[in-house]
Amino acid sequence: MKPIDFRSDTVTKPTPAMRRAIAEADVGDDVYGEDPTVFRLEARVAERLGLEAAVFVPSGTQANQIAIGAHCRQGDEVLTEAGSHIIQYEGGAVPALWGVQPAQLPGQRGLLTPEQVTEAVRAENIHAPRTRLLSLENTHNRGGGSVWPVERFRAVVEAARQAKLAVHLDGARLFNAEVAAGVPVSAWSKLTDSTSVCFSKGLGAPVGSVLAGRADVIHEARRLRKRLGGGMRQAGMLAAAALYALDNHVARLAEDHANARRLAAGLAEVPGVKVDSAQVETNMVFAEFSKPASEMVALLTKQGVLTNPTGPRTLRLVTHLDVSAADIDEAVARIRRTVA
């Protein structure tokens, strides 16, 4: 039985063509600034995001944490949505690494309002931390792969600017937002001081993210990357995979989105499964089962359908380039048999 892996879009494997690009990459020592392929990737990403400079790092978590370290100082506060990746999935790094206090704001499918930002900014007071940074996420993972409408994003950023906050965008799946909304990634990123993008999720590269931003932010980011052990040597082989993904795997994200809608529609017809198909904007489907999530994960694993729980009875299913439309139909059939 072929496993159908919906746990995450991080499980993708490099395609044969991407492997060739990796093998043929021109490399040098990136810590010395001598890797031409890394340099080319950084320049292309900065240009595409509409920002001044960029730095290649091993992971999206490191990109986000470097950005927080570059924008904040010990005792500062970062505003972010309560379900954001920097809060839920980065090992408590915000306070552990930087001594920065996160203020968690309740969002609607991961999205905030300008009023929330304005109200959360602290007045200058020796008893309170200084609010320094607003960190947003697009697409929003725990929000169901939700996409920020550009005008709402602009309004929230403007509220931060009025309060003299820096703005960071966790754009791990920003290219999914581009494809879903039909606008370039720069529509969001150019409004920020820094934006991270990940290549090892839907874009299918094995490793790597890029943090782009103002030149002074990226200058500091390189120092922090070294401090965190993220300086890599002949990293051009990894950068080559990311460049290949930029050229060949962005438009195809539409297939993942179509497969997610196909999956949601199929699951909605399975007795004992609840899916809100209207909330499937990109490549994530959140399905509620009548049985506990932990039990469903175990049962589905026996049927070769791999998923992750996100609530007491909710599973997240993520589509990606290693899951075809035929796999979707087969997965729905296996799930139907399992819950029958």
C-alpha cells in the first residue's frame, strides 16, 4: 500500500531535475561571501520581495528568530497573533534567545485588525516592556492556510507604523498566498522591514529559507546567523535547489490548492467527518472527526494515510507536489473505509 503523506508540505522530496541542479551548482564558502549561487539566490529573492537585501539561512524558524533578534532588544515586546508559528512551533525561542516578551493577540483565522494592534501597543512606562515589533504570518498555518487580503494587511501595517513599530512577515508559505490571491509576493513584503520565505515546504527544496529586508536589518541578520550556527560553507548546492524551485515550482502550487479543494469536497461527503470547504484557501484542509484525533491518526496510519492532529478531534491534511489528484481520491476512499 502506497503511503499518502498529508502531515506537511515539508515532507516533499527533490525532483530529479532539482537533484541535477544541486549536483551542478557552482559553490564557494558562503560565510566568506564567496558562494556565487547563494549570492544569486539572495539577490533574486530580495528583488522579488521588493526589499533591499537578503540572507540565506537553513530554516524558516531561524529566519524568523534572526529577524526578531535584529529588530528587538532584551525586555522588548513583540505583538503577534496567538496561533502564529513563532509562538506555537519555534520551541519558545522568542524569550529563550532574545529575552523578548511575546504579546499574543486573538485573531480571526490568524488575521488581526488595525484596532487590535493599536490597542496592544504599550504606552511608555518604566513598568512595562517597550512594544517594538509586529510579527505577522502569511499564509497563516493554524489559521487554515489563510491568506491576508492585501488591503487588510496594509491597514494593519499602517497601524504598526503609527505606533513606530517594526514589522516582520513570516512568509514561509508566501508563494502560496501569491498564487491563491493572484498578486505578487511583494504586495505584502514590500510593506515590511523584513520578510522570510521558505523553500522546503510547497516549493519542494530539501533545505533553506531566505530572510529579506532593509539593508541594515540584513547586515545585523548575518551576525545573528553566525551566532546561531546558521553560517554554512558550500551552501550553493542548497541555494541551487531554491533557485530551481523559484523557476519551476511556484506556479504549480495551484495544483496543490486544487487538490486541497478536491480533498475537502471528498471528505465533506464522508459520514462522521466535518469540513468547511469555504475555508480551504490554499493547501491545507482541517477535518473534524467523530473519534479523538489521536485515535484517528493511528487508524489512518494503518491505512497508509499520514496526518497530524491540531485539536481534540481535528486533523490537518496538507497537499503538496508529492500528492497527486489520484492520491487524493485514494485517500478519501481509505478514510471512508476507516470511519465507516
